[in-house]
Amino acid sequence: GQVYWLFFAGNPKEEAMRSNMKRLERVFPQVVWVAPPYSTTTLATTLLNCGLAVGLRSEKSQWFLGPRIQKRTMDILVSATFLLLTLPLLLLIALGIKLTSRGPILLRNPRIGPDRRPFHAWKFRSMVDNADEVLQRYLDENPSLLAEWERDHKLKQDPRITTIGRIIRKTSLDELPQPWNVLVGEMSLVGPRPILVEEVAKYGDTYGVSLSMR
């Protein structure tokens, strides 16, 4: 008869085990990863009691055609509606950026998507046009802030940010163009945070999990 449940054990910190589980999910209806009790879960798993170990059962709805079509349809409808409703605000912010500083209105922020495919997330420009030069000069003049920049790639007092840029960053309005990424299928309304290229090392063995879906 058909094998309905598949249990397998492995080190949850090994990327190879995550890849194996992902492949087996496409074959067996129920796949349970029996892991040590200190293992952590992800958004795509639920806990099962397996005696002295923890069983992580995969929630595979993202693999099935029906739920994927439903989720994509919702992404298109909501993102298109949002862009239409916020169009006056988008134009107002664009005009403010254009009148107060030199440079493009929009920026393409390089990110890593599912299966390591790169894409560009759209954002309103909140920095001066020569941001790299300004940052380097600022760090040269303030070497004590170099450690802060290398740790977080952020500065509490960032000299690159424009006046209107501080407002749209604080209110997250700089990300208003990103529903366009959702509309064209590069992002989803519900999903993991898109990763910057320089952040890959910080994610460690959870990197593959983050890239398992849009």
C-alpha cells in the first residue's frame, strides 16, 4: 500500500538535511523530521511529540497548486487595489523628493528571492544622490562609528538621509512602491523578509529556509 507517513532523523543545522526534507515533501503526504529537543521551528512546521525527541511536521500548503493559486490571486488583487488607492500619496511623495534633492525618485534595492534568484525591491529615495561618498567621508571623520556601521549597516545619525527622507523612513512610506514587486510576482504580501546580499552570512543555516518561498 501507499506510504503515508515518512519519519527521518538528522542534524537540523545541516543545509543538506533541509534540502532532503524539501524534496521528500513532494513525494510523501506527511513528512516528519525527528530532531533533537533543542531544535527550533520555522513558520512552515508544527511540533509533534516523538518521545525523547521533537518531530517537526512540514506544512506543505505552499507546494499544492490550489493554495498557491489562491495566494497569488490575493497578492494581485490586494496590491493592485493598494496602488490605486494610494496613488495620490505616491505622487505627493515623488513630488517632494524631486523638489528637495537631486537624483532619481525611486531606487532599486537588490534583494535575494526564492531559489536565490536576485530581484530589485522598489523604494522611494531617502538619501542624497552621492550617498556613498558622503558615508565614506563621514566615517573617515568619525572612525568611532565604523564598528556600528559594520555591525548593522545602519547609523543612528546617518548623514546621507535627506529631510523628507527622514520622514518617509520613520513612517515606512519609503516602501510604498513595493506592492509593485508583489503585483509582478517578485514578492508576496505574506512571506519572509527579502534578504540583502550582504546579510546572507548573518542568517547561517536558516538561509535556505528563508528562500523556500516568495
